[in-house]
Amino acid sequence: QVQLVESGGGLVQPGGSLRLSCVASVSIFSISAAGWYRQAPGKQREWVAGITRGGSTNYANSVKGRFTISRDNAKNTVYLQMNSLKPEDTAVYYCLVQIGVDDYWGQGTQVTVSS
């Protein structure tokens, strides 16, 4: 079974940066796509960023220009670089890897943006 392990969350001040990592137990070169989602208290889980097999990326309007999704195939890792963080970015962040028609989720990592 595919396993995804997330890390990099924590507490950061507004305007700060964090880099989330999602390490897969299989080669991410074989994936169809990968992405990041987040869920804030009292809200539904929302899509944040995605990257296709070919490397093209897309972002939610709320994070465009501030967040960058990338991957390192050699390390089987998907990243989310988060810059200029705002309090409204506070949420549990989840990575998603798609292999064929199957979706695999990370365990989630808490990101808190507060002064």
C-alpha cells in the first residue's frame, strides 16, 4: 500500500515561510498527479495546489503568487513552499498523490500563522 508521510508544519508569524514535505513510499515518477489540500477549523477541505505528471502546476487563487508546489523524483517527495503566510492560511495541510485512478493521502500537518 502506498504511504505518504508529511512534515514541515508548525507555528510561524505572518509574513513568514514554511516548506511542507510529502514523502511517498513509491516512486512519484509513476504518479498521475500530486497536490496539496488544507482544512481550517469549521471549513471544508479545499484544494490548494496541484502538479501534473508532466510538471505543470496550478494554484488556488487564495495562494497564487505565494505558494509553490514542486517535486523531487529522486527523493520521492512533493513539496509545498509557502511564503508570505497569512493568518487565514492556518489549517491542517494534506498531500495527495494520484496513481492511476487511486488517491493516496498524507496524515496531515498543522500550519498555524499567528503573531
